[in-house]
Amino acid sequence: MSQKPVVLLVPPSEETGELAKSLAPAHIELVLAQPGTDAFQAALPKAQFMICYPHVKMEDAFYMAAPNIRLVQLLSAGYDAVDIEAARRARVPVSNNGGANAISVAEHAMMLMLTVARRVVWQHASVSGGRWRGNGPPPAMYELYDKTLGIVGLGNIGRKVARRAQAFGMKIEYYDIKRLTEDEEDALGVKFRLLTELLRRSDFVSLHVPLNASTKHLIGARELALLKPTAILVNTSRGPVIDETAMARALEAKKFFGAGLDVFDEEPPPSSNPLFNLDNVVLTAHFAGPTSDNHVARFRNAFDNVERMIRGDAPFWVVPELAR
């Protein structure tokens, strides 16, 4: 076995693999390999650390083939695709990316709010199609200023959204199962509301919760019915947090103004998805997180966590289900 700690990395692309190699500490042996290859299988028995996105299958068989794994370090914030129970049985902590893409997601959420509120897609289609201003009376459009933003999930990303929304002059309310102290709320400039209160009061609702048993369909038909007719719903967390069928029906019936969605029940969504036929939605392809800017932050946090464990310290950002 190598004298250096072996870190097995599944790079998302050749370019990011080269970036990872340029950032890797000198005292580790970095192995870049894709699942299913001979190189990957050969590295498993000696690997002590795994760096990857959660699409890599890490079931019981993975841990049996990699008995020396001490940490699975994700390059993503989300971890709903990870087999948590297999990691628990193997007694291996799983850490997410420590907010490496939090700024990107927060900016994307703000972009979706503005794009839906100002009907940017419609405006672009009108101008590029030779229909200046749509060749008709202008439709309803809204400013962000002085509007109430309800944030569901005030974690790392949610707080960044709050700060950016305040720059637009928005009033911020939030719902989270982990409520801030009064001093923390005052410092951030937010007010706690129950979920039903928040949905009734908000002009914009932005979702920033992990996907688990308690958050699946957190926003269903009952919750959607509470929204104002002028409300805008934004989801950059995970698709199943919203009952997609109920949302499509509500949007088609114009029960609320519109939605900006980066995530879906099924990804990629099938061509039959009813959301594709609606003019009051803006859709992006689960691109809120990845940017050319935050690749460095993802690998920086990953290697820092590896080095922490090599020094004998506990890893950062262990997912709540496995935190001790």
C-alpha cells in the first residue's frame, strides 16, 4: 500500500480533473477514475478517501470493496442520491461541499425571481420574433422592491438569498425547523413565520431545504392554494419538495402568478411534462449550483476536509443523518 493517503476522485470532466490535480496537497496520492473502469476498481481497496458527486453508487458492495474508506466527500451540497444507510452500516461519514456553491444558488434564485416577475422570456421572444412589446397591451409585471420574500429553509443558501434580497429592498420572512434566536434574526433582518403564515403573506417564496422524508411534497396542493394570486414560487432545492403535478395544475389555472424552477421530479424531465406548455414558468436545467467560479471552492473544501482527517480532526459538513 502507498505510504501516502490515497484519495479516489471521480472528476465530472477532464478539465475539472486537471483543476483538482493542481489543487491537491502534495502529501496525498490522488487517483482520478470513473466508476466501472479497471482503474476505479483497482483503487478501491487502498482508497482512504472518496471525492465525488452523489450520482456515484455507494451501496454496501462499494464499502465492502473499499474497506479502508474513512470519508466520502461530496462535491455537491445535495446528498439525497446517497445511500445513507449503507454509509451508516460501514460507519463512514459523508460530507457535503460546505457551501461551495451557495453563492451561485442564491444568485440563481434571485435571477429566477426577476425573470418570472419581469416576464423576461416573454419579452425576449417578443423582441426577437419581431413583436415589439408583444404587439399588444403589456402584461402584469412586478418589482422586487418592498415585496415580502418568504424563505423556506434558512440554512447557508437561504441566508445568502436573504442578504441579496435585502439589497433589492425586500422584506424577509422565513420558516425553518431550526429557528434562529431573536438576536440572530435581528442581525440577519428576518422574521420567523409558520409555514402556512409564510405562504399566505409572501409575494415571493424561495425553497432551500434538503430532500428527505419530511420535506418530500412539503409544498402540495393545500400549500399552493395558500399563495397569493400574484405570488411567485422559486425552487432551486430538489424537485420532489413540491408536488409537481399539483403545481402544474395550479399554474395552468393561474392560481398564482408564476414559478421559476431549476429542479424537477424526474431529471431530465420527459417531453410530456405539462410544465413545458405553460407561459408562466421559467425552467433551468439544475444549473443553479455549477459555475466556472465555484469548481475551485468545491475542491478546496474537499481537500481541506481530507487534510483535517489526516491530522486526526473530525470532518466538517457531515450530513445531519450521519452526524454524531
